[in-house]
Amino acid sequence: MPATAPMPVLPEVTISLSELVPPRCRHYFSGRADRAHYRNRRYDFGSSRQYMPLVRAFLDTCAAERDRDYRYLFTLLGSELASNALRHSRSGEPFGVYTLNCQRHRDGLRLTCRDQGKREGAGPYSAWGEHLAPNPDGLDLHTESGRGLAIVDALATTWGDNGFAGNRQVWFFLAYDLSDSLWNIHP
């Protein structure tokens, strides 16, 4: 049998993240309110943290017709949900996915992050009723981790989850009026 030559090392190829988005969905990531009258926007993201700029572009575009503070806050809170899906669920494993679904209401935006459930070895699955709770020390500046849900709890108008660890859905609602929000408290 002839000896086979070793496979040559292939160079890394860099492509723009926008090349991964189908043309029919590109307006989801434009950062412009050119299609502001949507009621529902949904997009599935892959398991790599390298997609986070695309996640932020999606979130920013969902809130594009709002002011700068609202857009920033909505993007921050949504990024926390996406980051938690990658870190704590099977969505962060190879070939994993999670879905962000933004619903526009007359008084605010609701974002739902649906992941693929608890990672293997992360404890027993409960059939129902395993609701998430923020870390009580999550807003302490000296805390190493656990800030995500604490930030969502502190800054979102309301938030919650479906209580099902096998296919978690975490959501928050952010009212357009931020006047009663902790976001507007200035030192």
C-alpha cells in the first residue's frame, strides 16, 4: 500500500460574522430601525462565544427605535441571558444552540432566551419547578462570578423562567419608561 502524505496544516480563515446570517435575516443585525414595526423577532445562535458580537447587534437592532440608554440596557440584559445559556447549559457545548426571541409590546420589550437545558453532570434534572434565583451577592463588586442574573433582577422591569431545567426559558421585560428603574439612579 502506498504511504499517505500527512495532511498539510491549513491556514485559519477569517470571515465576517454577517456572512453566517441568511440574507432574509440580515435586517435583524443592522442597528437601524428600518423595520421597526415588528411584533416578534427570533434567531438561533451557535455555541461559540465568538457569536456574542452578533448577539449584541441583534439585541441593539431589536431596540433600535428607542433612546441610547434603553438600547444599551436592553443589550446588556440580553447579553447576560445569552452568556448564561452558553456557560450553564448544553447550548454552550459543541453543536449547541440557543434562541433569542424578542417580542415588542406597546409598553416595552420582552426577551426570552431558550437553551438546551442543564449540562451533563450538573446535578439531577428536575421534572418541573426548578426556578432560577439571582446570587444574593451578585452586585457586590468583589464577587468573582454570579453577576448575570443579579443584574437582570436589579435592572429589568420583571423577569422569570419556566422552571424546567431540561429546556430552560429565561425571560425579562424592560418597560420603555425607565424613570423608576435603578438604571436612572445617579450618585
